[in-house]
Amino acid sequence: MSNIIFTATGCTRCKIVKSFMNERNIPYVEKDMKSEGKEEFQNFYKANRSYIYRGPDGIEFPIITDGKNIRQGIGASIAYLHSGDKLDGFFSVGTLHKEWVDGIHISLGNPEYTKDFIEVLRYLKGNNLKLQIDTNGNNSHILQKILDEGLADVVIMNVLGPLDLYRQIFRKDFSSHEIEKSIALLPQFPEYRFETTVSPIIRKEGEQAEISYLTPEEVGEAAKLIEKVTGSKKNPYLIRLFRPEKATDERFKSIEPISPNMLFTYRTAARAYQVFTEIEKV
Amino acid sequence: MGEKQKPKEKLTLKNDIYYYKEHTWVKVEVDQVRVGITDFAQDQLGEIIFIELPDVGDEFNQGDVFGQAESTKTVSALYMPISGKIISVNDELEDNPEIVNNDPYEAGWMIVIEPKDLNELNGLLNKDEYINLLSE
């Protein structure tokens, strides 16, 4: 079965994905959900609602399907057309508009496919798009490559917490050297920001797991780590609120959310090491 | 999506129905009531692509969410204008949700309910009161 691309009239990103398929002779059928493809899109939507992401401005287009898989948004669509599911993890549906593309995650993809990932970024960048890329520090060699090729316009690094808690938060193997290397690279990008989400941490595993949020002191330690590695107290640093309803771990969904006012205490702790620390506006 | 919304004076608002503040309407038909969304609500949603409705027999209180209308630009909950039990659902909307855009007060009705307490109608709005609500 050939690919179907659902587009919206006037959608520039849809045109870029179509160009990609044309250049590579990938067969496809276009269905414009505003005109001739309206009915087909309705049926497709009805059957696949749970897989379709809606941002604050509605459904993001394009959406492509080969009958087996669905990919949505420019990054994930081109990645899938380029490499199948090998690049899953690197891309999600973004929320930025116009020339900006986000939903690009250096640390969540398989580093074995770095070459393909970089090729997709080159294609996006080559179409005059601006890329906002995020990382949690893992896969620092990819960040280095992106820096060397000038592929990112903004990089956001989520410093999950102090290094001694990284494994508990990331829940995967990591190397402190990797994290520190990424922190050191960040100030070299045209625009960058460090962030820490005040996340819940499983302090003790087991049937009655002990779960508590990162403390202000621990966020202070994360800010201190940024200072130590960059040699500067003047990095942009944002402290964000954890939203239990969006948690992927079921154990975190029922946790009491932190009051937005509590973030001021975290900001005070972080400003000792990063004077430009701000808190997320809720 | 860049769809233009109707100016308030172009909205169709009928005299023979009651309006709920959450933009659903009620039409009394002897001992049952028919419910749908107003022209304002469908216009705000834009082109509707999916409507999720309850099952016959489900019961709701006034103000409860009884379903969901989804367009390409937004998702909107559907609120019960009065309490009652669902006795009929407009199955036609499953395949043709755009009927609600084209005819929100007639063919685009959503549910018929057996009301629990018709006195709840006294708390709903008439056309002029609904127009005032839209102007706030």
C-alpha cells in the first residue's frame, strides 16, 4: 500500500513532506482534509483518534500513514519516510509554528542511527526551518555533531537533577561525563536554556515505594552543577512544574501536584548558583 | 486553520428552545427533551470531525459532560442542560458529524432524554438571555 498523506490547505510543512517524497520517488496519495479528502480524513480520524496528537491549536498536519503506522508532524513524518521506525524516539509531534520545528529529542533516540537522524535534521534545516532541539544530556556526541553543523537554532537541556539522582530520574544507564559534556556544549549554541522539572523521584523501590519530589536543595545542586561545568552563574535556567496527569509512570499520576507558589522556594535555592533562574509561568 | 467565525448578529438563535450556559440547547417534546449544541458552539468548534455520544440508558445530572465534539482545531465537552436518562442518540452523527455544523437545531440534534425534573428548565436561558451571555 502506498503512503497516504493527510494535509491541510496552505500547510507549508505538508508541502515540505510532499517534496521529500517526490525527491525520493516515494509513492503517495494526498488527501486534503479541507476538500476532496474530507470524508476520508473523518473516517481515518474516527478509527485512529487515540494515536492522533492535538496541540493547543488543534491537530498538527501533516499526518502520514502507510496502512501500518501513523506519523504526525513534519519531523516524525520525514524521519519515518527516511528510515522507517529506526528514528522513533528522536521525534515527536511539536507545538511550535511557522518556521519553527520542535519535538526533536537528542537523548530519546537510538544513537546507532545518528547518521540518519542528522540527515533528517539537515533536510529540515535545508528547507529554511528553525530547529528547537532538546536533550537531557545523554547522547552528547549527537549534540556535538549538531553544533558542528550549525543545525540547531535553540537547544534546551533538561538537567534532570543533581548527578547523584540522575539514574533514579532517567531510569536508564547514563554517564556523568556525557551529562557534563552536554552542559558544557550548550552555551555554544546561538540560543540555549537549561531547565529542571521538579519531578517526583522514587527514593526507594518496592511494593510500598517511597516517592517524593526533588527538593529545593536538590534543584540548587543541579544549578551548582551547571555553574561548575560552564564556569558561569549567568546561564538561562528555568524551573518547571511537574504535571502528574501527564506522567507516563502510573505511580506518579496520583501524586499530589506541587503548588506553583512553591516554585519560588526552588528559584531561591537555584539563584545561589544561577542568577538568571526563572520559574515557569503557570 | 484560519476559519473565520460568524459575527454574533449572524448566529441563528431560535425562540422555541431553552439555552444552557455551556452552549447546549433543549427542546421540550411533550414528556421528553431533545438536546444539541447551539449555532455559537458549532461555529466556535469549526468543522466537526467526530462526535462522541453516550449510550441509551446512561444517566446524567445537569452540568455533567455527556460527550465530546472534536474538530481539527479543538475538542469540546458537551454538557447536560438538564438531568435525565438518555432514551435516544442521533446515530447519524457517527458517520456525518458535519450535520451539526450545517443544521445544529434540527438534523444535528444529539440526544433525547427523559428528564428527571422539568423544573430545571426554569434555570435555563431564553433567547435574549443567551444573547446577553454571548455578549459578556
